[in-house]
Amino acid sequence: MLKLYEAENQFDAQLVLDKLLSADIDAVIKGQFLSGAIGELPTAGLITIWIVHAEDKTRGQSIVEDFESHKRHTSPPQKCPSCNELIEGNFSLCWNCGSELPEIAKSF
């Protein structure tokens, strides 16, 4: 296994894991149960994402870079093209049906 990502928090770790798994990259979160020890342990590097197969490293890094570049930017809510569920602008997948949402123009 190969460490791919150090998450700031459990939410970021889960979002990255979901993106990796949806790209057929076997990955796991390590350290997610240590968050209760915050205050006793340093938070840096506590929650990490590991990929199972080293040959997935390049694709995995690309997914992480995309996540990092978009996570602080929000867009207006949009309707899922598959089920019409209203999705907040900082998501790329519909939480109702799992469909990928179209990229919308962002003004930063």
C-alpha cells in the first residue's frame, strides 16, 4: 500500500476516498478513528488515504489535485440532470442517485 493523501479532516478524507473508489482505484482511510484523540495528538497527518496498487498512484494523485483545487470554491446549487435533486455547488456527484454533475463555470 502507498500513502496518497493527508486529509485535513474526516470529511475531506471521505470525499477523496469516494472519488478514488468511483475511479476504480482501491483505497482505504487510515486514522479516521483517531479524531477523538485530537488535543492529545498532533492533527497533521492523522487521517490519511492509502491506495492498494502502486500503479494507481498517478491517477490517484490527479484526483487528489483536482479535489484540492476545487474544495475551497463553491458554485451555486444545480439540479442533477438524472433525478432533478438540488445539489449544493461544491459537490460533483448527486447524493440522491450518484450521477456525476456537469462542470459549471465558476467565477473566482
